[in-house]
Amino acid sequence: EAGVAQSPRYKIIEKRQSVAFWCNPISGHATLYWYQQILGQGPKLLIQFQNNGVVDDSQLPKDRFSAERLKGVDSTLKIQPAKLEDSAVYLCASSSSSASTDTQYFGPGTRLTVL
Amino acid sequence: AQSVTQPDIHITVSEGASLELRCNYSYGATPYLFWYVQSPGQGLQLLLKYFSGDTLVQGIKGFEAEFKRSQSSFNLRKPSVHWSDAAEYFCAVGAHGGATNKLIFGTGTLLAVQP
């Protein structure tokens, strides 16, 4: 079974530029998550999708971050404009449903450096 | 507020020695608890999880964890560490009962293994 795919794996941009990350979850998984992992910290949820609907985006900085999952499969996370403090690893995860007992499977992440 | 504390930022053990990684949580209801491992350049991999029942949980790679409600702890153990266990370990509590089942992570413990 293929795992969660993410691209790119690394990205370096200047502040105030825009950037987009892509995630393809495990086939058939209805729930998709984006987490932000700042160096020295644990991952923090940015947004959770159930199919193509948003379940939780309470910690997403909506003035600069946006995410979509238009067809309920793959997803894109965008930052515009980027700030220095956005430097982090962006992890995508998926689970078969939104049940709390379902395992969340994580992709390898995209490491973003903002200069 | 829901939170997870991992008191040890960095631990070094000798190969073959036993290991215990500490985790304390704060959660209003019965917690769903998880341990994940993150190797360099890789995503998070689930080691084990606890929802209910037997408080001693067995996981992959020879790991186990014990849930102690009286101490609000969920410590991870392994009787004999292998060099390949060197990685960062994250404890997490899973939100449940509401709209989201997000994971709330601790700050992680970095494990180094000496030959």
C-alpha cells in the first residue's frame, strides 16, 4: 500500500514570496490533515479535512495560509506572503475516517526555509 | 487545556541498555494516547496507541507503554535498545468527542544510542 505522498520535499524562498505544498493521501482515506512542525517543537494541526469539507481550521493563520481539497482526494496548502516564522516542516497525514481511534499516517513532510 | 509534556529533550543510552521515555498529559476526559517515532527525513510512524482496557500496551519494534491514570503518564519503554532506535520520539494525546480528532503532540525526545 502506498503511503502519504508530499512534494516538494524541500523549498527555500524569500520572505513575502508565495509557496504551495501538495499532498496525496493514502487511497480511500477520507480524512486529511496538515500539521506544522517548527524546529524543536511537536507538530501542530493547521487544518483538517473530511472529504472536501473543513472540519477544523482554528489554528490556520487565515490571513496568509490557505488550503483546499477540492475533489476530496489530494490537497494543496499555500502560504502567501511567507514570513520568517513560517520556516518549518509541513506534514500531511491521512486516516480512513475521522474516528479518534483511526491511525493517522504521516507523509515525509516538506521542509520550508524562509530567508 | 489539553497538553502533553515530554520532560526529557535529549537522552543517550548504550546499545543493549533499557530505555524509558517519559510522557505526561493533561486532558479533561479519558485520553487517547499515542507514541510516534520520527527518523531523520522521514514522516512520523506510529509505535503504539492506547484507548482503553489493558493499561500495558505492546507496540511495534519491541516497544511498550504503560498508562497510569493516577500519574497522568504514558511512558514508553524498551528492554534492550538497538542502534537503529536512534530517532526522535513524540507522545501525543488525541482529541475526541468533538468535531476534530487532531493529535496534540509533546515537544519530543531525541534518543541517541551509543555503541
